[in-house]
Amino acid sequence: MRQLTATTMSETVPPALPRVLIVDDSRMVRATIVKLIKGRFEVREEGDGEAGWQTLMVDPSIQVLISDLTMPRLDGYGLLKRVRESNIARLREMPVIMISGDEDESARSHAKECGATDFITKGIGTAELLARLDALVKLAKTRGELEVMAKQVMIDPESGLPSEEYLKQQGRQALALAQRHGSEISVIVVEIDRFDALVAKLGRPVVDQLIQQFRAVLSKRVRLEDTVSQTGLAQFTVVCPGIGLEDARSFANRLDQTIRNATISYRGERVEVGLKFGMANSKDDAWQTMTHLLQIAEGRAVQEEAKVAEVVAAEAVASAPLPDFDIEDAIALLQAGNAEAIKMHLPAIAARLMPLLKLIDCELKLGLNAEKVESKLKTIA
């Protein structure tokens, strides 16, 4: 008798079918759809939007939602709204097909506006429905693979810390949340002082080991909600949601004291390692974009050679001309409903977008008259 091993068992078990949730108050409609997709998809059924929502919450294997528009307790639009506003990524990004009994163009448009991925009528044929479901399952799978890849690039391979780009993304999200809830966010830039002198005295290999040790110390000192990244050869940046400048200074003082108290020697001689800090805060500095908070904090770190220089640096940063406004920051502010913060930057943003606008106008034949727009911008500037 042949022995059944784990390998032979895995070879005989077919792969799991993609799971679809059908939410419709008509048992006949649900049965019809099940009949159309049976054998290609595994199906769960619910008779109203509220029950459908509960099933989505507890069953992470569901990959596509098919929902009727008109149902008791919670209609299709309400269910779709919950899905798209969910804090759970797998729900928020789930493909959703809305179904209706007729070709109602207004219903189709409203469903799309609410975030529906697709819209079908109840008389759809088998081949078309299967093709759409296959495409959406592949879309969900690809999106999941991209998310895994994105998580992999969140970490800088050399430092082992979050990458600088990830730090900026987290900072933008934290800042938007702070603005929404009347909170604040602080940015701390930490640099190893007299770095070039240390390299000249100790040699690069020894200094590299020193940076590695400092990296480990800093990682253990930050809070779970903070994000720290190595943003330069001897520079680190920490984004701290929910704390003011006083707390940021306290953190900097504790870190500075820890490094000063550490026993670092080279060839029997004690090596003094100092730190310099630059800090910025969304409330105190009255900035509403992460780009500028980072620039302010870095500028203050560079200028911190003495107590007096710190005051000079703060005044210099406050009076310095505005750098180029970050397009991503502008989009983030618009999405947060804060158009006022970018109005003064609109001419500069428009000027930067002109090459793209010309290409769009040329390729898509929109009749935007980009040349006239560019000429008008020059008069504004």
C-alpha cells in the first residue's frame, strides 16, 4: 500500500477557488449568479447590506463583493460607503461590483462616484460575468503583490531603518491627522557633531562602527508611533506625532546625555562624541507641510554650533524665502480640504506643471490653449 506523505497530499488537493460574496435580498437573483459562476468561484451569500458587512468583517478570504443597489436594513450604496471608508485595507481596496435590474445610467454614475469598481445588470451572460470576475480577482492579487513589494522597500537595506521616502510618507499622514484633530507633530534632526574630525582621527571603518552603534541606541529610544530614518551619512531624522517642542527637547537632551555618558575609546584614548539637534513643530512653526518642517529642522541642526547660533538659525529660517512648493504636499492639502494653504503658491505650481500641461493638451487635443495659459502666468509672476 502506498504511503500518503505530506507531499503527495499537497499534490492531490486542488488550489482554493477565489471567494466571492453576493449580497442581494432576492434569493432568486443570488441563485442565478451562483449558477453562473459555480465551479470557478466559491460563493458566500447574504440577504441584506448589514449582514453582508458583518460577513466582510469576519471573512478575510473574500476577494470580490457583488452587491445589489436596493436592499433592506442597509442598501448597496451604504454598504459600498462602509467598504470604501473602512480602516481595514483589504476591505477599503476590495473590488466591488454593483448590480441593478435595469440599465439605469444615473444609478451607474452614482455607484462609480461612491467607489464601485464595476456595474452590471441582472441579465448579464455567464461569459461576461466570469470575465469581469477573473479580471477583478487578478487585479486584487496584483495589488496585494505590489503592497508586499512596497513593504520591502520601506526599509533601507544599508541602515535597516525605514527609508527616507517612507519617513516622508508617514510624516505626511501624521501631519494630516494632526491637522484634522487639532494636534501637533514634531520633527527632530540628529547629527553627529564634528563628523569629519572624527573620521580624520579614527578612520572611516571605526566611525562606521560608531554610527552603527548610535543607530541601535536611537532605535531603542524612540516611541512605537515615531518613525526614524537615516537621512545622511551622520544624520538621522525622527518624526514624532502628538508631541510639542518641549517634549522634543527633552528627548534630545536624554539622547545627548546617553551618548556623552557612553564609554567610547580608541587606542586607549577616550573619544568625545557630541550631537547637534534641529527641531521643528507644526504648531510653533506654523507650517502645514512635511517638506517645510523637515527643511526647518535640518536647517536648525546645521546651524547649531552654539547656543547663540541656535537663535540666529531660527530667525534665518523664519525669514528665508520659501523653497519650491512640493506638488505632493499641495495634493495632500487639497485632499485634507485646506485649499487656502496653497493659494499663494498657485502661480509657482502652475509654472512647474506647464510642460506636462502642454503635453496633455497636444496629445489629447483638449483645446486648453496652453500657450495662452503660460503667457498669462508670466504676467502674474
